[in-house]
Amino acid sequence: MATVREHTEDLDGQPQYWRSAEGPDPDRAPVLYLHGVPTSSDLWLPFLERTGGLAPDLPGFGRSGKRGDGDFTMEGYDRFVERFLDHVGVERVRLVVNDWGGVGLLWAQRFPERVERLVIMDAVPFLPGYRWHRIARVWRARWAGEIAMGLTVGPVLRFISREANATPGPLPREMTDSASAFLDQGTQRAILRLYRSSPPEKLAAAGANLGAITCPAFVAWGDRDPYIPPRFADAYAAALGSDPEVLHLPDAGHWPWLDRPDLIERVAAFLDAPAA
């Protein structure tokens, strides 16, 4: 099990937090893990311990800076990935994304040669045909979104998290406690700006160059995800420029490894396979 280290340095004039761990093969491109909403790099600890790699708290989330003038848009996060990798001196990565961590796919479309392997798990679809789920529709609505955010305290977050996984009951307590602890005004603002700047037609256009990503890819999906239908696993696989392996998990939800812990080892085995 790899030792996970914590870092905080200045990037773009504000604190940038990330975790790192040495992988089993230090000569391989590191794994870059990108989280979504409303999580942080805490999400990736079991993966980092197994594979090593890098896991930043995206700007506006977790322990990273949350300035009011932050660019909390798809384009802003795309540019962040580029600047973060420049900051840590990493040229090539094995990329793993979940939920809004899919912004890494925007960067990957611009720099496909920098991606050695790709894992997509229940990511926001940069594809035609997606419409926001009901919680996101509330967040996108003026005033209603602010009220809903203000009410999302610990007990409420645990209550609504019950639909996110296939295992009966809410998400694991450590996950909801972590998300709740960092869901301050700065993170609420980042979430609202991100969703409000991302209408469905913009999502559809954002994946126009997914075919440029030709590295080996693995798409894993919890088919009981209440936010993103499982058909988008197959749609992502069809849009990429390779022949990805697709794994549907009928007994898993939006964070599929929480219902199916064996998925961690499955992802690790894919990432550890010899470079193409």
C-alpha cells in the first residue's frame, strides 16, 4: 500500500492542494485522478494507495482556493488541468475521471498524446442527448439553487445521498462527512457557477473531438446511477478513438466502487497494463 502525501502550494495566486503517492513503477506516467461534485481528492484515497498518482482538489473544492473571481466553468477547469500538470512537472498521465472530473477529457482532447491510458467512471456526458438530473436543474435555477445549497447541511446531504448508491442507505459516513465539511460558501458558489454555465447543448459540443483520444480506455458505469443513465457508458466508448472495454455494473450507483469495491482492483489492473 503506497504512502499518500499531502501538498499545498500557490497556483494562480491561490492555494492549490493535492495528494500524491508513488506508484509501483516509478518510470510509468503517473495516474491523474479528477473528482467531481461535491467531493474532493478524499474520494480517491483507496485508489492512490493501490496505484499511486496525483489527485488535486479542484479549485473551489476541498482544501484548494475558492476565490470569488475563480473561473468555475468547464473551460476554466480544462485550463486548470493544464496549469496543474505544468506546475508539478508532469508531461504524460494515465487519466481517471468521475462525475465533473470529466473536465479532464476537455484537456485530453487538446493533448491526446499526453494520455497513456484513460478510465471513465460515471462522468458528466460531453455527448449529445443528455439532460440535467433534477438536483442539477434546481441548482441551475436562480434563487432556488441558492436556497437548495444553503439547506444542504450534513443530515440533508446524507438523506439525499441514499439514491446515489445501490447499497441500501446513505453513502458511507466518511464520504458524506468529507463532502459536508468542505461544502462552504466558496464551494457552493463554484458548484452553482459550473452548472449554470453548462447547458446541455454546451455539453454536447464539448466532446466533439473525443475521437482524437486513441489511447487504451476503460469505461466503467454503475447502472443504478440516478444522475447519468448507463447508456452514456456506451456512448462514450463509441465516441473515443479506440476500442474501449466497457463494464456495466448493475449493482452499483454513481460512485460505483462504493457498491463494488472490487472495481478498484479492476481499474488498477487496467492502469498497470503495459504501455501501448
